[in-house]
Amino acid sequence: MTLSQNDGTKRWNNNAEQWHRLFGENDLNRRDLLDPLILQVLGNVKGKQILDAGCGDGYLCRKLAKLGASITGAELSQKMLGFAIEEQERAPLTISYYQANCSSLPFLLDSTFDVVLTNNVIQDMDDYQGAFKEFSRLLKSGGTYLHIMNHPCFMTPVWGWIKDDKGEKLYRKVDYYFKRGPFLCPWGPSYGMQPTVYWHRTLGDIINDLISCEFRINKVIEPEPPESWKTEHNDRMDAGRIPDFLVLVCERIAKEKE
Ligand SMILES: C[S@@+](CC[C@H](N)C(=O)[O-])C[C@H]1O[C@@H](n2cnc3c(N)ncnc32)[C@H](O)[C@@H]1O
């Protein structure tokens, strides 16, 4: 059975409640790795038009809107988006939400965004090339596409940790790097979430497709945990051995007509 985008969305619908409960401000990856990096890369967002593509429950939409940005959030899972809309109704911010597939956003106008960001979305998408085309169309000349995903070199169709008799992690296993396509990616038992559908592509695929869509890659970041994790969160120090995330800071090259 081939896994489809629809299967992926159903799984995100089923996981939405847990995601919303677990992946807020206190999530370590957000707090110590990704949020500071996102804010540093984007700088002053006041007055900027930002598309949060695959916005989930709207976590980043709210964070950036509170800093003065005008946000558009697009998300395919009705349940994930439901949490975003609920928060928006409770405490409105300058955010417009759409239930949509990010590979087709015809209701958004060409060259209207200063920033597009995908925070751990591209690996959950079937047609990522379609999404890159859309982001290229939607960004203004010189606009930023901030691409964050699970690192495709270390999360392949077969991956995990090889452990010794005592359960200590010896080294990371990665295999079938060139086996492109969907597979079911499990979450640790403590998350209580269904495996999600993950589409594997190679690093070369992603970079070359970004280049074809007229992006220049200005920076590559593989976030490393802060020193404090060694004492406070030693159980999460896997991330200091193998990077969980790949971040590409891309610039939309100048358009001829805008
Ligand atoms: C790991 S979650 C990340 C959510 C959000 N970016 C965040 O930072 O919390 C991945 C999200 O991508 C959404 N997604 C997957 N494929 C999508 C698509 N083709 N279009 C829009 N959203 C999509 C999923 O429904 C899910 O909410």
C-alpha cells in the first residue's frame, strides 16, 4: 500500500490533540533550538508579511504576530487548524488562517510575502516541489524562505540507534538513503502519537529543487543543543551527537517583474 498525502493528513488529525498539548512553549526543541534560531534569522519582523506554511496549531503564527508581523497560516489538517482558530477566537492577533495544501495556494497573490517559513513540514508533504514553486511565486524579490526539516541524512527510511546490552546508545543507524518516498515514522512511546507519514528525499534533491525554484541558499544550519542540556537534559543529548534538524536560509532571487 502506498501512503498518500491524505493518509498523512488523517494521522495529523489523529495526533492533533497530543501535538497541541505537548509541543508548546515548553518543548525543548522549540525553546532551546528552533525558536531562538527562527527569531535570529528573521530579525525584526514588525510589519512583515509572513506565510507560515503547514502552521499546525498556529504556535509560530502567534509568536510572530505578537512581535508585530502580519501572518498567514496555511494548514491541511482540519484538527490542527482547529486549535489555531480556537486560540485566534480566544485572543485575536493579525493572523489569517486557511485550510489548504501548501503545494497549491492560488488564493494568495504573487510577490506578497517578505518571509515564508516551513517548520518541520516539508518531510510531511508529498508534493514538496509544488510547495517550493508556490513559495517562490509568493515571495517578493529578495524575500526569505526559512526551511526547517528533520535532517534527511539521518532520518532515512530505516533509522534508529544501535544500543548495547544495557540499552546505551552506541551509534546511529541510517540506511536506504536513496529510497525516496513515503514511510511511517514512529514517535517515541512517551508522545502517545500515531506514526506519521514521512516523505524521504535526499539532501541533493532538496537543494537542487530549491535552486530550480530560484532560491539562493545563504546559510545552512544544523542546530546543536546548548551546554545546559548536558546537565539538565542529558537524556536529550542524542541531538548533540547527530543533528535532528536541517535549516536552510534561502533568498528568493530577484524577479524580473514584480
Ligand atoms: C510537525 S507538524 C509542524 C506544525 C507547525 N509547523 C509547527 O511548527 O508546530 C507538520 C504539519 O504539517 C502539516 N502538513 C503536512 N503536509 C501539508 C501540506 N501539504 N499542506 C499543508 N500542511 C501540511 C501537517 O498537517 C502538520 O500539521
